[in-house]
Amino acid sequence: GENVEQHPSTLSVQEGDSAVIKCTYSDSASNYFPWYKQELGKGPQLIIDIRSNVGEKKDQRIAVTLNKTAKHFSLHITETQPEDSAVYFCAASPFGGDKLIFGTGTRLQVFP
Amino acid sequence: DTEVTQTPKHLVMGMTNKKSLKCEQHMGHRAMYWYKQKAKKPPELMFVYSYEKLSINESVPSRFSPECPNSSLLNLHLHALQPEDSALYLCASSLPGLTNEQYFGPGTRLTVT
């Protein structure tokens, strides 16, 4: 079955700096890769996703890149702000499947 | 609108109690999910309903009983739970299809005493 590894587990950056979180998946049949942001006491919020027919997707300060050959995908946050502080989860989903396989999460702290 | 609502927000129950968690979405989604999340861990899938039929049960103990009365509602009935069942219970929904774009509710924080 699919397995998703996520690094780093914690990440501290200064406000205005960039943050990068990386994930690796094992199942080459996976074709959908969402990223979720979870703030304390809240449910995960879908912030960006990418499908396997696309290499990069950007939405304002966040971007996701996908390398299908290496089975890597990454979340890039530019010009970080204190409100970006949260736990971020990557996930992978096989074609037509109902399951999301989550990474272990990254706690991002942005210091003012 | 990508809103999934869950009630109650918090629940404390004894090991002999029976309680239910409720989830609702009005996005026309046809797949609904229950997840369990322990502190500092990712969500862990419990059940999937697709077109109101149970399609996935991740070997969840029978003290958890899901129910999907209609395409907008999802319940999780709880009975004889253990303290280790204390967790955040999350509901999610999606349009079944080629991708699995899931939207989560805020969760119910369950404490079993």
C-alpha cells in the first residue's frame, strides 16, 4: 500500500522568510496530492493540491511542486507570516480511490 | 461554500454511556468519511460512505457504529468506549471521482472517562 514520508517534523522561520516542506510517496499509481493546514483546535483545511499531470501549481504565497519520477512533492510558502504557524500535512491518493494517505505532519512556527 | 459542520464540538462520556456524533454537508458531495486524530498525529481513516453505502471500514471496533441517513448527513454512534478512544473525531466529504478532494469539518473533541 501507499506510504508517505514527510520532513521536517518541525520548522521554525523568521517572518518574511520562505518555508519548504517535503514529502515522498511510494505508490506510483497515486495521482492526487493535497496539502492541509491544521490550526490548534481546528480541523484540517485544504490549502492547495496538485494532480499528477501537473508539475507545479501556485496560489498567491503558496506553491506545490511534484516530481513524479522521484515520487517527491513539496510545499513552498513565501513571505511567511505569523498566521502561517500551524501543522501542515501532505497526503497522497491513488487514482479513483477514496483514501488519503497522510504524512506525519510538520509543525511550522513563524516568529515575528 | 466548502463547509462541513459537526456537532457537538466537545463531548465527555463515561465508558457505559451511549452517545452520537453528527456531521452535515450541503455541498452535494456523495462521499463522507470519519477520521480519528490523536494529538500530534495525522488523521486516521475509520469509515467511508460512498453514495450512502458503507464502502470502507478500516477494521474499526464495533463500539463505533456509523450511519448515513441521507447524502448530507453522517452519524457516528458510540457505545462502551474506552479511555484510549479519547481523540478528535473528524468528518470529511468529497465528490467521488477521479480525485479525492476532501473537505474536513472542525471535529468533535471526545473525552472518555
